[in-house]
Amino acid sequence: MQLKRVVVTGIGALTPIGNNAAEYWQGLSKGVSGAAPITRFDAEKFKTQFACEVKNYDPNDHFDRKEVRKMDLFTQFAHIVADEAVLDSGLDLEKLDSNRAGVIWGAGIGGLKTFQDEVMNFAGGDGTPRYNPFFIPKMIADIAPGMISIKYGFRGPNFTTVSACASGTNAIIDSYNYIRLGMADVFITGGSEAAVCESGVGGFNALKALSERNDSPETASRPFDKDRNGFVLGEGAASLILEDYDHAVARGAKIYAELIGSGMSADAYHMTAPHPEGIGATNVMINALKDANLKPEDVDYINVHGTSTP
């Protein structure tokens, strides 16, 4: 079977160093740090008092009040970047075969703040169950792609990938595979997270995973450094439009890049620590190179997931 070629035709981003793709690139180019004291709640009693929050964000700039009440922050972020990516791609939705367009989204946790708020409200009451009717839809990780598909009328494959820090990448890989297997023409894909809340920070602190370098948030993330002491919790979202190459060329789309291979693995070693010999990282690179039919010397850039965990 001849595999289809897959290309990137749209980009969207909402991050702690830029609220759209262009601003994000400027932030990266200038070496801006997104880490700063937490503003979403009073973190004075927490071991970690800083995080990478999205700056200057007001949901009312993007949604009406009724919509805001129905969506957790991670879903709001997902909508915003999906909109930017679709607009950037130049897709003509009226001409698109919506049965061959899908949404695969990554989220490691989902609506954690929603879950926290609803449980705390119940615990603070008299035992009478008074829950928001949107509690469950706001909380579940799969709501983001579901709501995006409803907005755009995409009736192709639709689900969320949940694989911790790899969730967004996992979503991109799944979208890539569906297209190259000929099962779809277009995907909105990417990931979003919004876990900067009391339970998010407190939970990761209890796991001893977060940096506690409160005196210098902007330098707290130190992957591969001998003085690293944990990762910095962040929030935000990013989206790509992946498209069948022939489909993209036929409509005259601009093409940012072509995906030619992917790899996945597990080191089956420990809940949080990587294998001391790097088996998982080694295997995933070998798998990706094999899939892409490349040799190590063909690669001129490597973007590493460095968590800074000790």
C-alpha cells in the first residue's frame, strides 16, 4: 500500500511567552522566560510559588459569557489555537469534505480546575449534591476535540490522546498516521493544558517533581544541569493543521513542513524516573529514523524534552 504524504499547512499557539504563533516565535527568538510568580491563586503556603502562566488572557475577549461557563480553561485554550491554525491554513470549509476531516487533541490532565472547584464546593456544603450540569463535560479530556469538531463540522476521527507530557506529540502522530493511511485528508491537532491551580501545584509538589527555586523563577528550568531540581509547571496550547499533500497542493495551500516519520516507545522502568541507560529515548529515536528511512547523520536538529527533574 502506498502511504500518503503529510504536510503542515496551519499553525496556532497560545503560550506563556506569546498569545499567538507570531508572538510565541518572537518570545522564543528573544529567549524570553514565561516563568513568574503564580497569579491564579495565593501560592504563599506552597513549596513552589511560580509557574508559566499565559499572560494577559481574558476569556471574554474570545467567548461570550455562556460559552465561558461551559468550558474549562484547557478547552478555551484549545479553541483559540485551533481557530488560529484553521485561519492560517486558508482552508475553505465550504469546499472541504467534512467526512474526511477530523480532530485529534492531546491533554495530559484535562479539566483539573473544574474538578477541583466542583469537589470543593460540595465539600463546603451540607452534603446535598449541587453540581454544575456542565461539570463532567468541562472536566473530561475528550471534550476539547469534541467541541472543536462541532464548531467546524468535522465528522472524521475524533478523540483525545492522554500520554502525560507526550500527549500533544502523540495526537500529532496519530493524525499523521490516519492521513498517510488514506483514512482522512485533514486534521486539526495539537494539545492544551491548564493545571496551574492548587491541586495541580500541590500534587506535583507532593510528588517532588516541581522546582522550588522561588527566588529565580526565570532560571528554574535547568534540563541536564547538575543543579536541576524539578520542572516548571506551565499552561497553554498549540495546534497544527495536518493535511494530505495532494489535497494541500490541489487547493494551493502554503506548506510549512512535511512529516516523514514518527516513533513511540516506553522504557517500562519507573513511574517518574527515566531508565538510567536511556532505553526509552534511544528506542523512540531509532523507531522514528526507521519510519522516516533516515540515518542519524541525516538529522541536523534535535528538540529534546528536558524536564529538569532530578
